[in-house]
Amino acid sequence: MAIVWWIIVGLIAGYITGKLMKGSGYGALMDIVVGIVGAIIGGFIMRSLGFAGQGNLIYTILIAILGAVILTWIVRLVTGGRRAQL
């Protein structure tokens, strides 16, 4: 059941990140991947800052969005703003 939550959080975070970063996203599957990787990045950042990951679904989605925005920003920085295949 946990993998289903990862997919749901990843899809939500990837979709919102696509809208926040003024893009159309990378497609449903890649939005899920970006969201899941963003959740990992966001969790690492929050843990490094001393915030333990004992949040609810909203907290998890917000952290995943934070990480996905950072990931998308880095990808766009490296690729020069053109659309990259993650």
C-alpha cells in the first residue's frame, strides 16, 4: 500500500511543480517520477535542517513539491531552459 501513496504523492507533486515552474510538465509518468525524486530530495533537505519526517499527507506533498521544484530548477539550469528528458 505504501507504493500507492508514493505514486499518488509523486503525481500530485509533479503536476503542481509543472504548473509552478511555468511549464506543461513532462507527461504523467515523468511527473510521477519527478514528484517521487522530489520527495526524496525534499526529505533529505528537511532532515538536514533538523525537521523529522513525521508529517501528514499535506506535509509530505509540500515537501515533495519543494524537492521537485529544486530538481526541475537544476535540470533547467543544466539544460539551458530547453526541455530535457529526465
